Amino acid sequence: MPNLSKIQKTPPPAERVIMGIDPGTTVTGYGIISVSGSTASLVVLGVIELYKYDDHYRKLQRIFERVTQLIEEYKPGELAIEAPFYGKNVQSMLKLGRAQGAAMAAALAQHLPIAEYAPRKIKLAITGQGAASKEQVAKILQNLLKIKELPKDLDATDGLAAAMCHFFQSNRPAAGASYKSWKDFIGKNPGRVKR
């Protein structure tokens, strides 16, 4: 496995660019995909390492600054972020919520719409199992996006998984939608038809 803080590819021209974030107070993972029609391609994935900062507020500042840099560099049009999960340690959950808030504030400052997904929903969207491991998520993303080598830190693929979950969710016809005919379906879903 490569020991890189980010892995980058050159994607085809995109109709949409989606950034995904897996917030954390030790490591925050991110992944950016470009979408052309019904195909997603990897742009970049990596981590924001926060080990060297003793001060929690400095960690939040670093998350805000780095997410802002990524938005300015890759120009995503939307942000998908993993929601903090409820655990027994309330202090940990609060710190994760703050990390998520720092990333969200960076996106909001750049006027990006934000979609929030529960960890279980992200895993379900990628693997079909809500209790899948980080390794299972990473392997499926590696196959889907043709990633040659996975990063050492799988928080990067967790961030990428949030972006892919958003792509899958937003690429589906609206739930409960009804159509009178194929013509009606195509009229309401022009982006789902390949020509």
C-alpha cells in the first residue's frame, strides 16, 4: 500500500463534482469524485492528519482551512458528509460533531449544498450491508472506481464512500414518484438516459 497523504487521478470532464468527508478529530478523510452521466470517477482522496495538534480548537481550525483549500482547488459543487454516530462516550461524540461542523462551515462559506448521511446508510449504499467493515467498503470502492492501490489510512476511503453514497442517492429517481409512461419517465429523468 502506498504511504501517501492523497492519491489523485485525472478524471473525464464532469457534469458534477462531489466532495465527501469522514470527519474525525485525529484523522479526517476526504474523497472527491467527478460525475459524467451515470458514471463516477475518482478525482482525489486523502486525509487531513491532526495527530500533531494537542489543542482541539487548533484541530478544528486545520479541518476548516484544509477543506476550504480542497474546495478552492477541486471546485466541488456539493458536499456529502458522514454524520456523527451515537456512542456511549458523549465527549467523543461532541468532538466528532465539532469536526463535522468545521468541515460544514468551510463548505457553507463557499456556498456548497450539504447532504448528511449516517455511517450505516453510507456502508449500505456501497456494500449492501450496513455493518460492513472499513476494509469491505475500501475494496468495493477500489473495484468501482478502478483505484490501483488503496491508501494506508482507510479514513480516506470512508470520505470517498460518503461522496459515492451521495452520488448513488441523488442518481436515483425520486422515491414514490409515479410515471404514466416511458415518455413521462424520460421527461422527468433526462439525465438517466444514455444516448
